[in-house]
Amino acid sequence: MPKVADQWLEDVLIAVYQRPAVTREEITRATGLNPASVSHALQFLLHTGTIQKLGALQSRGGRRREVLKLNAESGYFVAVDLETTRLRVALTNLIGDVRHQHEEDLEFGQELDLRRLAHALDRVQRNLAAWQRSRVLALGLSYPGVTDDSGKVTAVNLGWRKFPLAEKLRQVTSLPIFLETSCRTYALAERWIGLAQNTPNCIFVELGKGVGAGILADDRYLAGSSHMAGELGHITVEPEAPDQCNCGKQGCLEAIVSSSNIVRQYYELANGSPGPAGGPVNAIFEKARNNDAVALRVMDRVGRALGLGLSHLIVLFNPRLIVLGGDVTQGYDLLLPRIRRELTRNVPEFIRETELCVTRLGQDIGLKGAALLAFRNSVKDPALLKKLCKPIAEALEGGRRARRTRSVIQA
Amino acid sequence: MPKVADQWLEDVLIAVYQRPAVTREEITRATGLNPASVSHALQFLLHTGTIQKLGALQSRGGRRREVLKLNAESGYFVAVDLETTRLRVALTNLIGDVRHQHEEDLEFGQELDLRRLAHALDRVQRNLAAWQRSRVLALGLSYPGVTDDSGKVTAVNLGWRKFPLAEKLRQVTSLPIFLETSCRTYALAERWIGLAQNTPNCIFVELGKGVGAGILADDRYLAGSSHMAGELGHITVEPEAPDQCNCGKQGCLEAIVSSSNIVRQYYELANGSPGPAGGPVNAIFEKARNNDAVALRVMDRVGRALGLGLSHLIVLFNPRLIVLGGDVTQGYDLLLPRIRRELTRNVPEFIRETELCVTRLGQDIGLKGAALLAFRNSVKDPALLKKLCKPIAEALEGGRRARRTRSVIQA
């Protein structure tokens, strides 16, 4: 077999990854590699079982063109989605399909005990066959916070301030670890398998208990000089507003439009005073749908703040598409007309209209994004690439050997 | 001479360009090329005269290391800076030093007659020797507007709406043309020869008759899906403000903080009614420095709006540095404390402080930026790279031949 450069493998795997079925010619076009390099890489990947033949196309000239696809079961990832009030851990195949899953509630604002995470990691890997176990490549983790230059994570909603997340994770798993802020993970999922396929300039806006943006500019993730780009929730949209934000400021977008703040505003207005308030945000949307005057006032304010915030994104980033996610999108029917009105007021006519939509990736978006994150980084890492491209036949054989050994011990 | 890839030449030229003096080892490190490729490229560029030996360093081990530099006179550009009220055209050397210059006033908002530009192009090239003439590579042009997908330019302040700028320019010059929005050209100048050297995440904010931002994220220029990213002047900072912007909206940052709007606000407040107002913005700053109450009120409002606008840039882009330019920076002493107060209010504590400063490139920033733009694009273009790397000795010889021919004809 001729020598195959890691770079060719990486480029070919990414090209194959993003398409359900692909021909050799399409791969050559997508990667910009020369046809001989693509041939060598494909020969190698077909041999190892990382890529499979799906069938053949008969072209008009009578030439057969093979159709190829990624063998999604040739490797696995542990994907972790840390939401503000829920921990989800999954074993996924290469493309983020969940194979085993574990989920538990977290207490909002309480520091996460990593022993709970270790336990979850163990649970999802427990059912793997031995040959599969040798092909778990890495752990991808999505978290609702920011990382500083020294690698410390601040995630107010998880009770972390300068928390050494990567260091702590290395105490509970030996897998290579790839971490990313939730919004960027979500944007990655939209770009690779969601609504932003073919859209190199797009923004994912999370509207949940937290508010933030994952920004893709010319297909590159905007991180900023200290990984804090996209903190949309903390731009000031109402300079004089009394609404107190978790970040310590007032008048932040998040303090007005996050799901818990929508609920809070409703009860403050309805009861005439701040007080204990909770429950799902959709209850407030339901009231607004039933023409509850207080709920409609809240909708007006939220739509105005959100429209202004989104207008800043449009004017400053000029994205083709903004994908919205998070539980506040349950009220999209109510908010969209209010947002549109603000966009008309606040975006100049000469800036082409940006499309707005709601994610269709559902609640698995974080797990899928974490798996994609792990894939994207694994193919760049020579050791992991080698592991991924280890012939599957050998792994199966290794698995059988291991089983035989075990039966002997048990016997 | 061994075959030298265009990519090596491009990488080496850019590495040499950004340093006044550089060793072979530094070039290798900066480009990431292998040492043999760097050697081949340098051998070629030294032979052609595009790079020169500056001297040698004696290292401690006694090894001599040659110090190299770009031969800044091995090629020329025509640089055009279209400001809102002034046309500047220059012939520059490779690094943007002005060799010949022409300048004339434009009428604000009046469509520019391209015959005037043709005349200016002719004037700055007239004094070139024949051998230099053969080395004028391209025209770089900086303009205060945006280009749509079809290449049409809208620059309200120049009276252009969907103006086919490149097409019109091709009627007055045969040089290859590279165009860019002013703010991005300015950011390029800051990054390569100004305050943002070593700062891959930085933003240039123009505060003149127009307001806009040139954004560098991880050393890539943010253009957006239709080249309109960075329209900072048109974010809404006072949703209820009556101030009418040229873009058709109200409450835009530009409508409050541009130099002409600062003057306008002063006279509106001082006279109690809108009316004819003009003159340099510095006159208003002088009044404020002399404690004129009306001028101070204007400063407060401008500082508040500007601080809020800059806070959005910091929270969304997380830049290391923001460089301010334009005639409004004449009032930096008055505005800075007001801006700082707003940044403290509107940027969360966990986002690292962004440095603010005023450009030191002076009024040539646009010409220098246009020349850098032309250089950056020329080394990527095989035909222009070939022209740049044509041995200078040959060009000189060609020049002498041309002179001889001319004397014969004249005789």
C-alpha cells in the first residue's frame, strides 16, 4: 500500500463525513487534493473499513462510479452535554447517533460533583463489546460557560468560577478530551448536520436559561482573543433597566429574554412585586396565546429586546442565517412578529436580510455537537487518526481473543 | 535554479514584508515551510532583486546568519483613498511609502466623476522612469462603502448607490484592481505596520464623517455573507432618538457620534433649532475644553453612545485591541473618560479588558492600507507575482533600451 499522508486522510474523512453518499470525484472536488492522493487515501480507508462502498452509479457514458460512505460504526465517542440543569452523557457513533445514554438533573447554580460525571461515563460505556471498546476515540463536552487563557472555566449557572474542568476530567477518564462552549458546539451541529449546511456565515443563538451566540464567519468559529466572543446574553439592550443579570450587570439581554427571566417578569408584573417564581416558560407563552394582558406585555418587551440584540448581530456580522434554539423558542409564534418589527426598525435597508429559523436538531443537539467536536479534533490528531483507521477486522479479532480469554478465566 | 513554488514565494514575501530585517531561520519559523523550500525561494528572490541582503549577524557559536529585507523599490502600486470629501491618489513603493501624490477635494454626497480619478492616476505615474513603469503592479483602492454580491458599491457619502465601481475603474486604468471598504483597509494597515502588529484579534473603528469597523478575528478579515460585516455606524444605540441617519434609520451610532453630527448637535442645542451648521469638529471639542455647557452636554451624549457601541464590539468579538481613527479622535481626551465609564457599566467583569488606543498612522493610513491591500493580493496572483519577481537588472536594461530608442526618435 502506498504511503498515505495524514492530511489526505483528514481531508477525505471530513468530506465523506458531511455527505450521506459521495463519489470519488465529489471528494476530489471538495478536498481540493489531487486525484492520486484521494485514490491512495480511499484505498487505505476502504481497506481499514473506515469507509464503505454503498453501491455504484452508472453514468451515461457507461462508466461505473462507486458511491462511498463513512462507516459510522468504525469509531465511538463519549459525548457530554452539560446544560444548566441537566447532565447528559452518551456513547455515540462517529456521526453522533446515540447508542447508550444517561441523563440526570442538576441543581441550578450548584457546583457539579465530578464523581457523578465519572459514574455516568462508566454507565454509557459498560455495554460495549470489547472490540468496540478499543475504538472509543475521545470525549467531547459541551458546557455553558467560557474558558480563560489558563484553561479555567467560568460557568455561572453551574456554580463554576475559574474551575479547572479539563484537569478534573482527566481524573475521571483516560480518553482525550475536547471541550467547547455550548453555543459553539450547537453551531457546529447546525453547520454539519442541521439547517446551516452550505452556510459558512451563520450564527446559532441559544435562548434558554442562558443566552449566547456561536458564530461562524466564513466557516471559522469566532473565539476572540480570550475565547469569549459571542457573549450575546451580556450586551446591554436596555441601559436604564433595573433587571439584574447573573453576570453582575444590569440591562443585559439575558436578564430580559432568558426563559427564567421571562417567567420572573410575568410574576413580578402580575403580583406587583418580585417574589418566588418558577415553572416552565411555556406556561407564560400559553397565557399570552390566551390574550393574558400581562403575558402580552412581557412578550412585547422580550420581542423588543431580542429584536434589538439580533439586529446588532446582523449589522456587525452580516450572517446569512441565524438559527435559534433553547426553550424560549417554544414561543416563536409570539415572538417572531415582534422580532421582525424591531429588525425592520434597526437594520438598514442596504444590508441584505438575514434568514431566521428555529433549530430542528431537538434536544440531542448538544450531544451531537459534542460528538462532532470530538470527530473534528480526532481526525487532526495523528494518534487518534491512527486509532480510527485501525483495520476493523483486527479489532474484531482482538475482541474475539479477549472474549475467549475471559471465558477461560470464568470457566 | 531549482523549481520554486508560487506558494513558497508568497509565504516568504509576506514573512519578509512584515519585518524590517529578518533571518532565514525566522522566515522558516514564520512560514512553517520546510527549510529547503525557504532556501530555494530566497535564492530565487535574491537573484531577482526582490529581496536584499542587509548584513550579517555573528552568532555566539561563530556562525554567520544573513539578515535580509524586502527591496521595497522592486515594485510599485497606485494607491487610492476615497474619503468622503477628499480624493487622494498616490504612487507608493511595495510597503506603502508615498513616492508621488495627488489630492483634491470632493463635494460631500456628490457622485465622483471618474474622469477626475483618471486624471489623478495619470499624474502620479507621469514621473516614473521607464523601468519603474514596468513594475507598477496593481491599483489598491479604499472606499467608504459596501459592495453587494454583484460587485456594485453603495457609498451614500459619495453619492453612489449600486455603483459599478470596478467596471468603471477598468475604463480608466489597465492595472489589476483591488478594492476594499475603508475600515478593513485601515485595519490591514494597523495589523501590518501600525499598533496591531502581533494582535490577531483587533478592530479598527473609524470615527469620521462616517462610522464603521474593520474587524480582524484570528487574523482573518470579517466580511460576512455579503461583504457588509462591521457596519458599526448603523447599530441602533438610542432606539427612541430622533436623530436621522443617512442610511434612513433613526438612533444609529453614526447619527450621534460622527464628526458632522457632533457639530450638528451642538448648534441644534445652542440655537434651540436645527439649522445650517458646519465647520470642523475640533471647534466643538475646544468649546468643551473651555467648559461650554452645551458642548459638554454633547460630549456626554457622544461618550455614552460610543461607549455602548464599543461595549457591543467587546462583548461580541472579544478583541485584544480596538484602534480608533478619524477626526472625532481629536476629542479623545474628552471622550475617553466618558467611554470608560460606559464600558465599566456595559462589559461584564469576566470579559478581559480590551485595550483602546488612537491610530498613529496619520492621514496616510488609507493610502498605506490601499498599498498593503494591493500587495497582499498581488503575491497571491501568479501573473503579478511573476511581474514582481522579474529580475530588476532586466527591467533596468529594458529601461535603458527604451531610453535609447526614444533618444533616437527624438534625434
